[in-house]
Amino acid sequence: MKRTGPTASLIRRALDGERVPLARAISLVENEAPEAVGILDACFAASGRAFRIGVTGPPGAGKSTLVARMAQDYRRRGETVAIVAVDPTSPFSGGALLGDRVRMGELAGDPGVFIRSMATRGSMGGLAVHTAQACDVLDAAGFSRILIETVGVGQSELEVAQAADSTAVVLVPESGDGVQAMKAGLMEIGDLFVINKSDREGADRAAFAVKSALELRAPGGDWSPPVLQTVASQGDGVAEVVEAFEQHRAHLEATSGLERRRRRRLEQRLHDLLRERLWGEFRARVPEQRWAASIDALVSRRLTPHQAAGRLAGDGSAAAGENGRAPRRGAGRSGRAVRSARG
Ligand SMILES: Nc1nc2c(ncn2[C@@H]2O[C@H](COP(=O)(O)OP(=O)(O)OP(=O)(O)O)[C@@H](O)[C@H]2O)c(=O)[nH]1
Ligand SMILES: [Mg+2]
């Protein structure tokens, strides 16, 4: 694929890791701009090398603090780091991340670190896709570790966390957290667990509760998630968290678990794209009036949802039939519901 013009130059510079073009490329992808597909296509071949690390947990658990410290530790190990902070609660683009930005300030001057925040525009589903795509761009730009921070409070946030190869669930010592984590499904997605704010009362108890809960978890292969304690604000225990992630990575590589996880992710991506595309094509073929009439037929119980879907789907393929003309009989049969719905 040969590209010329401003987008080609933007992509080239972004892939070279130039900050401004990189940030711009991610924004274009995030905004689903016309250039987005070209950017993603150009990045795809060069991606698949970064290790993607998810850090999730309840609000205020210290995720940003931990991520910033982990980034420093990874830099000491000679890795380059991209940080993607997902803030589903912020209606402003990154507005609520100001505190995080300040905390991450000391990383900001390092050319081996790139920090990006993603704010919701529209659905969480969209956020999950945009986060995964931003990771693809950063991966292609050559960052060897991508740290994804998400607030884990519901199913949709868990989807975001699934963009990662390996995920840490960050909890705090306060009682009840273990139970809450179970409820939110966080227990299922953690490859490792971190009790942060272990300078506070009850950290050992919380770690024990998490270990006990993990014993009840369905066996997920031969990796037993470690439960670590940190004081992220002081940097205590952070090197151990990084080490645990690296051990998990080695484990995944040795057992082809990484390949399996990535294959599953790519399959999901293909599935989503096809569903979106086929749905769009189908919907564009169904006239608005016919669509409304089908809903009317459901509301008045003249058709069941399955019947209505069957008829609309039949129409869809008929419309795409010979000479682009819908066969008379087909149209008549499936048009019945419309007529009766109208009068
Ligand atoms: N006592 C103590 N405070 C900490 C620790 N780690 C972080 N904090 C503080 O906890 C507060 C929240 O930290 P953040 O890193 O912003 O937490 P977060 O999970 O990113 O928060 P959200 O992104 O808003 O969900 C800040 O005031 C931190 O300074 C720790 O280990 N001990
Ligand atoms: Mg944060």
C-alpha cells in the first residue's frame, strides 16, 4: 500500500515516534476521522510487539500513582513506555486527569515515555475499541510496554481492560474491598493483584482475603495470580509488581498463552468490524418507512420479533438480487406486514 500526501507523512512521523504526529494520529483514530482507517492499516503490520499491561481497580485505589512508578521502573530496565489513561467518568477530554498529569509530571520530559488520556465520547463500547486502537498505534510507534489504566467498576470497563495482555487489579486495605471486587467481576480478570496503600491498617488481612477468594476462582490454567502489597506513593513494592508482570509475560510466552489471547482479541476485532459493516449495509437497504412499519407490527403484536427479523432479512437479500430489482413475489410477501401495519 503506497500512500502519499499529508496523511502519509503524518503516519511516517508518528511511527518514528515523533510526539506531535503521534498524538495527532491517535486523536484522528479516536475521533473516527476519515484518515483513521488509513492510519490503523498502516500501523497494523508494525504492531504486535509491545506488551500491553492493564491496571484496573476501584476509583482512587492509586492506579495512576502505581502506573507512574511502574513506568519509572520500566525505564530503569531499558524499556520504552506508553501510558494510556482511560477516564470513563470525565465528560471533558482529559479534564479530570489534571491530578494524574501533575503526578506524572516527572515522566513528561522523558522521550522514552508517552502519556495519553482517553475520555468517553459516546458509548463505553466505543471507548474500548478506541483504546485498543490507540494501543495499536503506540505499539507500531515502537513502545515496548503499554500501560493501560482503567477504573474497574462495571462490565464495560472490564471490556477496556481486555485490551491488555496481562492485567493487575489494584485494591486497597479497607474492609469489604475483596467482596466488592468479586461482585464487579474483577476477580476474574486479574492476572495479578495489588493491595496498594499498604501503609494503612489491614493490608495483610486484605491480601489474605484476596488469596482466599482466588482459591474459589475457576482454575485458569497453570498461572496462580500473585497477591502483592505496595505503597505506590512511596514506590514501595513497585519493582515487585513490574517483576510479576514480566514473569507473567514469560509464562504466557512459554505456554503460547500470549498467542491465544492475541488471537482471541483479533478474532473479536474482526467480528465487531464485520457486524458493524454488514449491519450498516443492511440498514441502508431498508427504507425508513418499511423499518418503522416493522416496529409498528411488533408494537401491535401482529408480528413476533423473529418473524419481523426474518422478513426484513429476506427483503435485504432479495433487494440485492438479480438486476438490483427486488423480485415481485418476495416483495409482495414480505410487504404484507407493512401494509397491514399501516392500515
Ligand atoms: N496512603 C497512601 N496513599 C496513596 C498511595 N498510593 C496513592 N495514594 C494516594 O491516593 C490518592 C489517589 O491516587 P491515584 O493514583 O490518583 O488513584 P487512582 O486509582 O488513579 O484514582 P482514579 O483514577 O481517580 O480512579 C492520591 O491522593 C494518592 O496520592 C499509597 O500507597 N498510600
Ligand atoms: Mg487515575
